[in-house]
Amino acid sequence: MELKFILESVLFSAQKPLRARELRDVLATAAEADDTTPETRDFASAKDSVIVATLEELARDHEAANRSYRLVCVAEAW
């Protein structure tokens, strides 16, 4: 699974906007599970800059698809 789809799922289910560091922590926690895949473990070491770039790409994808909602960054939280 692609990182942007994982981040999209986490943000969609979050109760509040999340910063890149918080998203990285979620990925790291998921990687600690016994049944995790190697790909998930790779995402756990993603840098904040990679997470932000991925979220920016996802925001562009949503805009291009004319979704009924937008993904935006406000005060460094998505």
C-alpha cells in the first residue's frame, strides 16, 4: 500500500488535525505490531519532510479529482 493512502486513512479517521511528527508516531506504532509487513516497517522510518511531501501530493490529487472535500495544512497540521 502506498504511504499517501495510509496517511489519508489516518487523517480521515483522526479526531483532530495532525502534524507530520504525530503521523510519523502513528506509523512507528503500527510498525511495532507483530503482524506488520516489511513495507509498514519502512514507513515507520519516514522523515517528516517525506510525510509532508506525500500529503502535498495527496492534496493535489484530491483537487485534481474535484473531491467534495479538501486536504489542507493549517498551522503545520493536516
